[in-house]
Amino acid sequence: MIRTVKIESPLGELIAGATDQGVCLLEFNDRKRAAAECRDLVKLLNEPVEEGENEHLTALIKQLDEYFSGNRQVFSIPLVTPGTDFQRAVWKELLAISYGTTRSYQEQANALGRPDSVRAVANANGMNRISIVIPCHRVIGSNGRLTGYGGGLKRKSWLLDHEKKHSGKAIDLMLF
């Protein structure tokens, strides 16, 4: 069973989902893709969806509250990430990007040992179903510009500014 809850955040309402094994969804509820991601998870996990909490969602809500208040830099919840081997490798590499830092798509491709796969890496980032926790917002263009965030560039900028403020690290970004 995939349990789902809605979570209020400074960036708008999120929808979260978790199985008994861990969190499988965290998405901005106003995104058109949010409903499709739920349907995809039903197929990929062969599980029905029902509103309601479980231990993983309770932990996620607590950890998100800590993150948004500036008191958490690393999430410690189990994740369920169905996808191809390549997608899972990209998502794992996203988890290696430290709080308050950024990496370019090229740097991410290099870290994966696939320097010619920048577009594939960017595509896999876009297929990430667990935003914020799997920090695809920390990936920027090679020129330092914000690019490619499903939640929108304003949210990406807010998340990076929030992390910069609470990490003490300087992040220079160009919006356009």
C-alpha cells in the first residue's frame, strides 16, 4: 500500500507517498506531473494508493519541518526509488551533493563516470520523484545559471538560498 499525505511548506503544498519500505514520493502538489507520478508508482510498485500516514511519512513530515526551519541538512529516511539502473545511479549521486553546495550537470555526469551523458543525467534528474530529499535542486548549469527544475526556478532559487543561509556557504547563482 502506498500511503499519501499532503504537507504544507513555505513553497506550497507537497504531496508525499510512502510504502512500508520507505518514502517513494515527494512532489509539489500543483505540478501537473504529480498525479502522473502517483499513477506511475502504482504501476511500478504494484501497490494501491490510499490517503493516510505511516511511520515513514511521519518521519518525513518531521524532517521536512526541521529542514525548512534550518535545523536539518541531511535526511535520514528510507527511500523507495523504482527506476532504471541508470536513473537510480543518478539519484544516488544527487544524494552525494552536500547541503549548501551545487554541482553542474556536467560535474554530475563526470562523477558517474559518464562524461558524455549530460543530457541523460539531466533527464534522470527530472524523473526524480522525491524532490528536496533527493536534492535535484542542487544541480545547475555549467555557466552557473539556474536551469531545469520541475518545481519551477523560483522554488529552486528559494531552496538554494535557504541552504546557503543555513549552511554558511556562499553560492553564486545567475537567474537568467
